[in-house]
Amino acid sequence: EEVGSLSHFQYSVSRCKAWGVVGMDAAGPVDVVGEGRASFLRPRSALRRRGLGRVTVVLAAVPFLVAALTSSLRVREPLVSLAAAETIVFVPLPDGIGLCRGQPAASRVALAAGRDGKPGGRPVLDGEAPPSDDGEGAVKLKPGQETHDMQLDRVEKRTQWLRSLKGKFVPWGPKPWDKPRFTKVCIQSRLQAKQAANTKILNQVVEEIRRISGKQPYITKARVNVAALQWRKGMQCGVAVTLKGDKMMDFLNRLNTLILPRVRDFEGLWPTSVDNWGNFWMGFENQEPFKELDALVDSRELVHGFDVGIINNCFTQADGLKLMKDYGFPFGDPRPPKVKPEPLWMANSKKAKKKAAARKKR
């Protein structure tokens, strides 16, 4: 009704006043700020939102345009074959700006030269077989295990770091350039919670380690909870002693000449028991190898084992092994790898197959 009662010009003027238009010119109504022609169908805020939307779309399309341009620049067709070309000119092309391309592919020059299309690595010389990707020869390391090259790199880095220090900033302890030698021997016996709570058993273990080492041992306490041995943090868990100097050398002499020959079915020490730092740990199942404990057989309350650790100042496994061999310790074959037990589901499936095969025969 409002449109019918007013003329077209009067209706236009009323809408212009409603949207903030203050005047008219030959081209039409002008807005308040003078930013251009006002629309009769939407306010200025709608126009601004529409303009911002267009700008956002344009900015979002810029990375895709740049990627398309750079990819088109990197693909070049060779003008002549490499066999007939006398001079090859390499022209560096600009890469994408802030774009993640992943692993780059080999160029056409490398493909024509006979490369496999995977960049990186040592070049294959004449007469050598190309490297295979089957993974043959790759050694799977256990957690904490290091190869000989890794150990040498570690020693080199530590040497450079120690050489860079001066005066009071040089830490105390063994250095890579020191002469290899034994530093200490650790003897310990681990007990369960109930065994360590028994005073007779604890006194027996203390007396045995005192006779073996010639030094008064100390009682150890658990630092963490161990469910397998029923240990709780702070509870007594064993007896240990540390030997250094003359007592250490005396024990090593007796260990090499008296204790190891008394071990039942002894075939030599395992060279794989030497850790990455050249230290060696061995275990004895009972008290039989120790001649000093023969007099305590009648009053023995518990048959237990011992752990003996030989610590040195070496930094690699090879140096520690060489030090022990030079001293005279007998080494045999490497320790055989542990066979993983068969999963229960696999064993059950095999049993079910055998039963099914037996039923078919019947």
C-alpha cells in the first residue's frame, strides 16, 4: 500500500533517508560518507561483509596459485638427449614459498643417467652393485644397545667436549685418553622381602660376602617397588660390598684362578655380557664356587646366588673386552640369543589343527 500511494521518486528518497543517504545528484543518491552509490536493498554493513568475503576467498586461493606456478616451473623437458649433448648447464629454479613438498623426486638428468629416482646416500661407483631396499643385513638393536660405530662417535663427541673445558670446569672421572684399567668390583646378593626380614638369613649372607671380599658389607634397601621380588620402597632387599685398590686386585686374581675353575660345566665367559661402556657383570647360582664358604655348609640357612660386576674406565665394549682378555679372563662363545616363547593363541591353534587332522584320519 505504501508503494502504491507514493511515486517511484518519493519512495526512493524515503529509502535513501532510511539507509543514511543525505542527498541526490545526477547519477543517483549519495551516502553520508561519500563512499559511492548507496543500495536500496541492503545496508552498508552488508556491503562491507560481502567485500570482506571476496577478499578472504582471494587470499585463500593465493597458495594454490603459487603451488601451480612453481610446479610448472620445475618440470622441464630436455632440449637434447644426454648422449648427444656436449655441455650440460644446470639452472637453479626457485622453490615454493613456504610450501611442504615432502621428499623431492630425482631430476630428469639423474633418471637419464641411470639413477633409481631416490636422492641421497653415497654414489654407486663403477663395478659396485646398487644398494637394495630389502633391508638385508640391517641389525635390529635392543633398547640401549649400541653398535661399534655409535660407540666411537660417542667417545669422539665426549673427547671434543672435554677438550673444550679448562681448569675447574673439567669434571672428575675417567677420560677417553686414560690408560684402560679396573676401577672397582661390586659384589651383591639379592633377597626377597621375606628372606631379608629373617635375621638369621641376613646374618648368613653378610658373613658369606665378608669372607669372600675381605670387607664388611652393607645392607641395601629398595629404591622402587618390585612386585616380582615382593620389594617395597625402603625395605631391606639384599647385601652388597664395593672393592677398590689392593682388595679389588686380590679378588680378581682369586676370581680368575680359583673361583671360575670351580664353576660346574664352565665353558668360558660370554663376551656379549660386556655392556656399551666395557663393564662386565656375571652371576653365580649358589655358593659352591667359593672355597671360603665351605666351612659354613653345615650352618647354612639359605642357598642363594651372587652378582659380581667388574667396572673399568673404558668407554667402548671393545676396549673393555680387550682389557679383560689381557688380564687373563677366559672367554668362550657368545651368549645364544633368547628364544621368544610362542604366543598362547598360536599354541592353541596348532593343537586344534592337530585334533582336526586326527579326527579326519579316523
